[in-house]
Amino acid sequence: METTLKIEVTIEDICEGFVYNELEGKGLFGLAGKLTIQPEYQRNYIYASDGGKREMAVIESVLKGYPIGLIYFNRVSENNLEVLDGQQRITSLGRFITDKFAIKDENGMQYFSTMAKDKKNKILETKLLIYECEGTESQIKEWFKTINIAGVPLKPQELLNAIYSGPFVTLAKEEFSNTQNANIQKWSAYVSGVVNRQDFLERALDWVSTGKIDNYMSRHRKDTNIKELKNYFNGVIDWVSSVFIDVESEMCGLEWGRLFEEYHKKSYDPKKVSAEVHKLYSDPYIKNRKGVFEFILGGSVDTKLLDVRIFDDATKKAIYTTQTAKAKKKGDSNCPHCAIGHDANKNKIWGFGEMDADHVTAWSKGGATSAKNCEMLCKTHNRAKGNR
Ligand SMILES: [Zn+2]
């Protein structure tokens, strides 16, 4: 791969013919049309988020004469360059010069067009440090993989989109990374993350590939349709929303792909499911509401998923003390199960550390996690009662 350092290109040159696409939220062209700011493997413009602090910082840096870092272009042909790294910064510059946002100075908020002439010139005449690279597609991509865009590291899915760029990624991004997609709101009930940072696309790929995203993208790279990806994703969402008719906030971000694979062949009565969700949601002993859905799907047996509240130390110690005092009086073991047995432990007084708290009436049968429903058992007998 060949690289050439360019030091004479000014911000004015770069921003000549700058076009910002509001709908897609990206800067498109610069250098009088010769520069493609957002090739398909680049991510959307994100410097305008968080109240625009980042894009303002770019302009302030330029005004103060601070370097804004190296910029990398890929020379595609004689008259065509693509931004490899620097897209966010260039878009910030272009957006400012076309009055898309203002910065704060001693005279208040300033748009480019209303700025003092000397300041305008300072920006336009600032020279950027640009590396122009020329190489094979795989060289460029390998190298792109190793550079991080200033301050905002690429997410794994953004990286994969770069590595496997092609018709499939383009179509997949149109569907799953597009903030204008009307389905996003529905999906957001089940999928967490930020649309334009590829979190939804990542989830869709994760589900259809059962976790082997890299593989899947490589195999489908040249595909000119995303039917399988779309159908699978919609299948999972439709399944979840038909089994669980109420949307609870804890549903967001669960491993629905895995749950779909495990349970979609079983049949559920949505009304009964809904009643059970409500019952479990109103149970104060359940610490992990996120586990409620898998618990129900699996037939309401695996209480580990719910992380049922256990007895606190103070309760355990109090119960231990009264239980032990009574046992000593009677000459029995302080483990009620040992006391009714016939072996050597019949009279054994266990230490506090040798015992565990247990629900007299199991939680799953309505037993509360309160002192009244607590008894101390020796570890062996507690384990024998099993996880309830
Ligand atoms: Zn015992």
C-alpha cells in the first residue's frame, strides 16, 4: 500500500461542494465532488449527537489553531477519493461552513455566515494533514480495522460492516440502521441500543446466525437481498409479541434469539402467560424481573432465573439463636431434620456457619421470605431439600 502525505489542502478545499444529507444524517461529498465523505463502510455522522458538543469542539480547535488530527483518504481512481478516517471531522467542518450549526464565542452563538471576516478566513485557510493511500481493497480494509476515529472507537459491528462491505451490508443497513424505519419503535421494546451505531443490525445478525455474525456476513457478503435476515428477525419479534402480549420494560435487550430457538415450537396461551407475568411482577421476593420471561417459557420451574430474595443475616442469626436455645433445652439437634433422624447427628448442635436458611413453605408454593417462614437447617439437609 502506498501513502502520500498532503499538507497543502485547506478546509476551504475540502468543503467545496459539501453536501449534507439531513434525511440520512451524513455528509456526502467534498473537494468539488471528488471526495466521497461517506463510503458504504463508514458509519453515520454522530458528532451532532449529545447536543453537538463534538462538532463544536472541532470548530473551536480550528479557531485556536489546535491540530484536529490526521485524516486518511483512499484514492479509488484519478478523480475519486474516499474518506477512510476523518469523516466525522470533515462533516463537522462542512456542516459548520454551510450554517448547519453555531458555536459560542464572546459575541454569543455564531453561525459561520455571521462570523467576523478574520475568523472565517482562519477556518477556511487552515491546512489539514491528509494521508492519501492507495492499495488493494483488502489492504485498505485491514488497515482501516486498525485505526480508530478520534475519541469514538468503532463498535464491533461497525468494524464488521467495514470488513464485509458490499451489497448485503448496504441493504442490511438500509433496513436495520435506518432511523427513518417506522418499525424501530416496535423493535425497541425488545432490542436495546442505538440504531445508527448498528446495535439493531448486530442483534438481527446475531439472531439469524446464532451468534456467528462474522461467519454469516462473510457467507452473504455478495448477496443482493436480505430476505433471510429480515424474515428471521421479524419471526423472532412476532413470536415474542404474540406470546407476551404486554410490553414490559425488562423485555428490552433479552436474548430473544436464543429463547426463540429454544421455545418457539412449544405452544403458549397468551392470556395465561399474561396473568403469570402480572403475578410474578407483583411478587416482592423476585429480585430479577428480567428472568420472568424465560422462567415462564420454560414451564415455571427454574426459580434460579428469578433470583428469589433470600433471608438476610440478621434474620438468620435471630432464628438460629432461638432454634438452638430450644433444641438445647430438649437435648435435640438444632437442625429440625437431624432431630427427627436416628443417626449420630440426632443431638448435634451445629454452629451458625454450618447451617443455611430455608423457607418452611417453599417460595414457589407461596411461602414468604420473612422470619416467620424461616428455619435453619444443617447444610446437608438444606441441600437435600433442593433449590425451591
Ligand atoms: Zn440436619
